[in-house]
Amino acid sequence: MEIFNFIIPFLVLISVVVFIHEFGHYYFAKKYGVGVTDFSIGFGKELFGFNDKSGTRWKFCVIPLGGYVKFFGDRNVFSESEQNEILKKYNKEDQSKLFVLKPLFQRSIIVAAGPFANFLLAILIFSFIYMFSGKDFTPPVIEEVQINSPADKAGLKKNDIIISIENNKVSSILEVPTYINSSTSNKIIMDVSRNDQILNFLISPNIILTEDNFGNKVKKKIIGIKIAPLNNEINKEKLGPTKALFYAVAETWFVTKTTLKFVASLFVGKGDSSQLGGPIKIAKITGQVAQYGFIAFLSIMAYISISLGLINLFPIPLLDGGHLMFYAIEKVLGRPLKQKTQEGFFRIGLFLLFSLMFFATFNDLKDIGLF
């Protein structure tokens, strides 16, 4: 039964996140008059579904690891040589429903709407949490500095109040470990307040292999400090809609920025590739977090939604970002790329995606002890 504690929360999370992503495509496709034949959550054989009044088949399929919206004509990109062939194949009424014949800006919006729907979902979730559960605004004060630790060597002292880490303003004691461990630099910039003066420090953290609260092995950066609430007072506030939205956007931007920095660090060989995970790792973490309650589950859903939206914007053929790349080239050239050129790009994209899936799955299996 324990496996269901992981699978059910994961299936709920991935279904919601994928539905929102695909609904972004669907909404703008319908707005611009594109015919939609299928709206699928999952791949493979259909388990159940229904047809709506416009003829779209809404369905759930047997492999719940993604989804898709299928447009009338089922072509996302096309070459200039195909256009006359398309015009001959369909009558005037059907041509008006074809995605590939829509203006470039409409096609771009339809494609980009999926990832941005994921960002919007994350913002709404964070806003909900900040309004109904609250956001912590407890200033962090250094209660203890370990002797000969990186913090001690850098010059940090007891009673220093942490103001910022890596140019990120610290508004909560909970943000300190997040900002330290999300840094991709060998040295961490930290600003503290000491005797009403702002001091700047450069700290080289130690990296240790430890376990998180769920027993997962993780590499953690430590600088050798113990932090406590300022004046031993916890300050958690329930925010109004405007303030909640502000901090929700800020959190979404921070996660996006941090993820991009991590990906960039992988390309230059400085990032920890062992932190990459696939469906197994996501399912495991989702199940663990879900045990802490509904708010915790919503939080992990927001982070996964951001990741899905961001990954889909990468300029890799087969992803939404790959199609946007083709449209950008089409705008510059004044015409679509030749069919053979597009097919070459798609082969490269397929290779990259399969390589990433293989590597992430290998990390998943290693994480659960099969390697």
C-alpha cells in the first residue's frame, strides 16, 4: 500500500500540471479559430473520454506522463513547398481551422501559451498559499558561528543579521538555506547588518553528502552557522491579494532564474548532474511532500509547474521552444525553413530529449538503489 502513497499524489499533480499546460494551447487555439480534434491527458490507449459540442475529444490515456492537444490537420510546422499542397487538400472552411495557415504571431501565441499557463498556475498557487496560510517574514540572526568554519574564516560573527545572499534580499529565516544551496558559484556573497552597518562577505562553502528530511541523499552546502529568529519572534503574515501576488511573482521568478543558472552550470561542467531527476524521483518527492498536508502538496505542484513551463521553452525541436525557434527563423527569413532542414532539426531534438530522459532515469534508478 505504501507505493500508492507515492503514485496517487504524483498522478494528481502531473495530471493537473499537464492539463493546465495543454489548456493554455487549447484556449488560444480556439480563440484564433484553430480546430482542435483531441485534448489528451496521457499517451497511448484511451481509458475514457467524451466529445464536446465543437467535436474535440477530451480523453485520459493509459500512460499518464504528459499530454497533448491535437490541432485539425495535425501539423505544427510546415515548409513553404507544402503550403500549396495544403491549400489543395482542404476547402475554404477547413482552411480557416488549420493551425499552419494562421498568422505567425497567432501561431507563436498558441505555442507559448502552454508554458506560460504553467507559470500562471504557479503564481496562483503561491498567491493562494500566502493569502490563506501566510508567508514568513522572520529576519534571520546568526546565533552561532562554528570555529574554523567557512563563515568564521570569512569574518561572520554572532548577532549578525543576514540581509541578502547572492544579491537576493532575505526576507525570511526560511530563505537562508534556500539561497545558499541554490547558488551555483564556488563563493557565496552575503550581506549582513552589524551595529547598524551593512557589511559584505565572500564565503567558500563546504559541500557535504547528507540526507534531507525525507531520507533522500543530497549534496548540501554548509557555511557553519546556526541561525535563529530575530528577538526569538516568528513573524508569519497572511497577505492581501495584491501583496500575495507580488511575492508569488517574485518566487516564480526566483525559481525560474535559479533553474536557468543551474542548467547553465551543467553546460560548463560546474553543476551537479546528480540532482537531475525524472518521473520516478518526482513521484517519490511528491509522495513524501504530500504527507505534510495540502499546502505542502500545492507548493511542490507550483515548483513542478514552473519546471515544466521552463523546460518547454528551451529551443529544442519537439518542445514548444523549438517551434518558437522555427517561427523566429521564419520571421527573419520571411519564409518557413525547408522541410529537410526541419526534419534534421527534429532528429537532433529527438536525440537530445532521449539522452536527457535516459540520464534522468538513470539518476532515478541510482537514487532508489538499483545502481
